Amino acid sequence: MTVFGLAAAFSAPALAQFCDALTPGPTGTVVSISDGDTFDLDTGLTVRLVGIQAPKLPLGRPDFESWPLGDEARTKITGLALGETATLFYGGESRDRHGRALAHVVIAGEEGPVWVQGEMLRSGLARVYSFPDNRACLSELYAAERAGRADRRGIWRDPFYAIRDGANPQDLLERIGQYELVEGRVLNADLVGGRAYLNFGRYWKEDFTVVIEGAGLRLFEREGFDILGLENRVIRVRGWIDSHDGPRVLVTHPEQIEILG
């Protein structure tokens, strides 16, 4: 079990050893596991592990097909957390629309404290998954994801989670409604009508495009992120694939984009 350098007391100075942007929250015992990123505490609080997305399970939803390795992800987090004391830490919006806590979680393991998000990512049983109102610790989360991917653990061996080619729009059209990681060279970056467009092909009505709208643009500007400077750069973008003049991903915050070259 990997230990991420937190003191057993979970003090703020110790917490800063892996991420200095979080605020301590409540503690409870993990009494049930729903899937690889959701569990319940004995206090009645349901916790959604913020910053990651584990393979999804139906959880009572009709006609929902399990994603590959969903059971393995639930087994992994069960071994980490079930019956253990969990301390929650917040780095942004603390509740979702279902009333679940959106938290980073540290487990008081036998060998020392364990950051659950980091363990799931390093095990290859989750991907980084962020929101504009919950962006804390993303550098650390990406580092853990890279470690799992470099070792080809878990999902990184399964074609369902393969990184997609931005120059292949037909493949992306077959992934409509799925959360994907897409890599490629931005052939054109432009601002039109209050939106930014990153085009991965010459035919913008058919090829893959990244779209950044008003609120997202303002966030990029505050962060000093030069969107137009991405032209001719190789990037990786992550998000949900939809279709409008070809396949696209709507980007709402800078961390959805990684500059590769």
C-alpha cells in the first residue's frame, strides 16, 4: 500500500506535503462501497471521490452497460477503504446536486495514511476527471495517473480506455456520449463569436474540434493560458464527446488540456 506522506494526525502542514490547497472536513468510517469512486460513511454521508472517474457500474440504472474493469475498481477501493476511518478534505465545491460530498479522502491505513485518489490512479483503475469549480490537486492527480499509464496497469491495457487520435474523426463519432482522452496536433486555433475553437483537421464541419465557451474563456484568461498559442501544438484533451459539425469536446477549464509538444 503506497503512503503519500501525510501525518497520522492529518494536520494541515502534513497535508501540504502532497497538496496545499485543501481544507480538512469530517471523519467517518466507510461502511459501504458503491463503485470505484463512491462510498458511504457511518455518518450517513455519501462521498464522491473528487478529481477522478473510475469505471462505471449500472448501480440500478436500466440499460446501462458496465464499463470494463468496473468490478475490479470496486474491489480495489473496497480493499483500501471498507471498514476504515476516512478523513475528507475539500478543495472546491463540497456538495454535488445529489447531496454527495465531493472530497479528497485519506484513509488511516495500517502502514500509514493513504490518499485514496492517488492509489486508484496509480493502480490504473481511474482517470483524472475534473470540474471548473473543483480544481485542487490536479497536478498531483495527473502525476499519479501518468504512473499508472506508464506501467500499463488496469484500464490502460484495455482498448475501451485507449487515448484517441484527434486526426481520426470517424473513430470519435463512434464514441459519442463517452468520456475520452484525445491527442493530436491543433492545426488551427481561433476566436469566433465569443468562443474559442481548436481544430484538429482542415474541414471544421467534419473534423474533431475542441470548443471553449464564455465562462471557460474567462477562466483561461485569468490563468494566463494563451489559447491561440496552442496552434500547431500537440495536446491531449479530455472530456465528453458530442457531435456538432463533427465530433467535439467542450472544455470548461484549463486543466482539461495537457500540452505534449
